[in-house]
Amino acid sequence: MFGQLIVRPLTEAPEGAFLGVDWGAFVVVFAVALLATVAVVVFYALGLRLLAGGALDPVADSDGTAATAGTTAARRSGVRLAGAYTCFAVGAAAVLYGLYLIIPQFH
């Protein structure tokens, strides 16, 4: 099965298949790959944005003066942190699903 080479003359190309390529299917695969890539990048960027929001605020001294160099406190909202980790999880799940579809040993 794998060692067989099937050669068809160009005149037997299916309807709508220039040079033996089904361009409709090619465009569908290209569009789905582009949308999946954009989705992974958007979720990763949104996760980074949520994780960076409100990250390190300067801490005032006990007498109310401005903070000295190097003193910061992490003040992250639990909702922002959960949203960031959810975005990272969605992006990672999309990448793992793509690998599942590509690697035939996983099927």
C-alpha cells in the first residue's frame, strides 16, 4: 500500500482541481490553520495581559512617604489570575489538540 505510486495524467484531474490540487480543500485548510493560530496567539496575549495587570505596586512606608527602591508588593486580583490561567490553558489545549491531529500514533 505504501510502496505504490499512482500517476494520473493531467487530463484526469477532478473537476475544479487545477494541477491535480483540490484548491477548495486547500483554502479551507489554510483558513482553519490561520484562525487556529490567531486564536492561540490571542489567548496567550490576553493571558499575559491579565497576568501583568496590577502586578507590582509600590508600597508606601509606614509613615506614608513614598516607597524606597526595590520595595514592591504583588497585588493581583483572584479573578484576573484565574482568567490568565484559563487563557493559558485554552491556548495549551489548542496546541495539544493540534499535535493530536498531526501525530498518527495518538489516534
